[in-house]
Amino acid sequence: MKPLPSYYELPSGDKIPSVALGVWKASKGQVGQAVKHALKTGYRHIDGAWIYGNEEEVGKAIGESGVPRGDLWITSKLWNDFHAPEDVEAALDVSLKALNTEYLDLYLIHWPIAFKKGTREVDHSLTENVYPTWQALEKLVDKGKVRNIGVSNFNIARMKNLTANPLKYTPAVNQVELSFWNPQPSLISWAKENHLLLEAYSPLGGDGQVGNSLRVPEVQEIAKEVGITPAQVIISWLAQRGSVVLPKSVTPSRIDENLQVYELPQDLFEKLEKAAEGHEPKRTVNPSKGVGLGYDVFDEGWPFGQ
């Protein structure tokens, strides 16, 4: 089986590795060892965020790995509290200090939901119009603190809303939940048409769904036919769709397994695509009700919340 591309080229010309170690919900005391093992195995892309609460341990592990900074791709994300333009750079600086690096390869707006600073009260103005926040991110690129900027958890309507503005730098990526249970074919198609790279978080299905994902009959049949594991089938399928894939694990054997992605035969790729699209999509992450947004953040309607 042929390996899939090991990187994608972004509008900046930078090359982002196609498989990353995700560190969401990787607990303290475990995440550092996971990062060091991943880097030793051959990973060069670490996907994290300030809200994960483990950036200091991740940064220490990176430093102890001996891998030159220039060989690494480090991603972090701007949390909802800090969307006000005057707060963006200070939030980045906290992550840079924790990660012990002078720059990030990629900085993402974590959610298209803004809070008023220090509260959990939704700032509807910045939620419905992310452009002021985006302009603050563009200034960080100009300062050299960030090489690429992008978004996370944006649907098509929100992407259109952002890109309708006069952007100095277009979004490099959109990191979204993509899995067998939530394949999002319309977003995949729109992203390709608009030359936007997607990143797939929770690729194996998120909390409570991993076992179910690995037991999907089509996944098991393909794994048996081509001689790879069910997890590798799913990660390969997502990569073959043209997405960066962000599997999370702290188990060394699974970290090793998740890095090995292969091009599935076209008929098997289409078989899994059809199976994924053949059921009602199910998200495992949607904070809309929990933060009192008043509507579903993934609603494609415009204006939002109407």
C-alpha cells in the first residue's frame, strides 16, 4: 500500500505535517511522555491549545526531545475569553511562554464563540462578526510571533462570513470534528472548492465512540482485506479525503499505530465514505447549550441565531 502525503502546503508556503499528535484531554503527568514518545517515533506536529491546561508540560517535553525547533510544527488556539482585539496578543504570549518557543507555526481561533473577558457571558457582537479578532491575529503574523493563522469549529456559513472581509491573510486551516460518525461531506466539498485545508479532530469518534468506530463492520472488513488495523483504516480514510488528522493517545503503541497511514484502494475508500454518509450525523462536541448561546453554533442560517 502506498503511503499518503506526509504534509500539505499552506498559502504561506509552509508545509504542515499531515498527521499530528493531539493533546486534548491528555492529563498532566502523561502528556509529556506522550509528546516525547511521539517525537521519537517520528511525529513532527503537535496540536494543542491554551484551554487544555497542559502547554507547559508539552513545552518541556519538546525541549527535552532534542528535536530542533525548526523541524517541528506547533499549533495552539485562542480561547473564547480573549477574542477582543486588545486581548489577543497577551493570550498568545501566555502560550508562547508555556511552550518555551518564540513563535507558533499555527494559531487558531478555537471557537466562533466569544466571551466577555473573565466571564462565561457570550459577546454576541464578536461571536457574529469575528473579523476584528482576525485582524488582531493578522498583526501577530506581521510581528513574526505566528507563521500561519486559521480557525476551528467554523461551518460553511461562518467561513463565508469571515472570508467576505478584506483579509490580509486567508485562513490556513479550519480544524473541525471529522469522523465516521460526523463525516461532514458538504464541508469537505466546500473546503476543496475554496482551497481551504481541513484538520480532523476526534477522528476515531471522540468520547465514548472510539470502540464503536473500530467495530464498524465496513472498517473491520477493510482492515482485514488490506492488512492494517481498524484505527489505521479510519485515519487513512480521513487523510485520503484531504485532511490533516489529529489522533490523540498517550499509549505508546497507539501513538506508533496512528502515524502509519496508507492510501486505501479506491473501491474501499468509497465503501467507507458511503457507510459514513449513510447514517444520521452525530457530533460529540457542541458547547452551544452549555454556554447559553441561544442557538446552535453550527447552524448554517444567517444572520446567526435568527
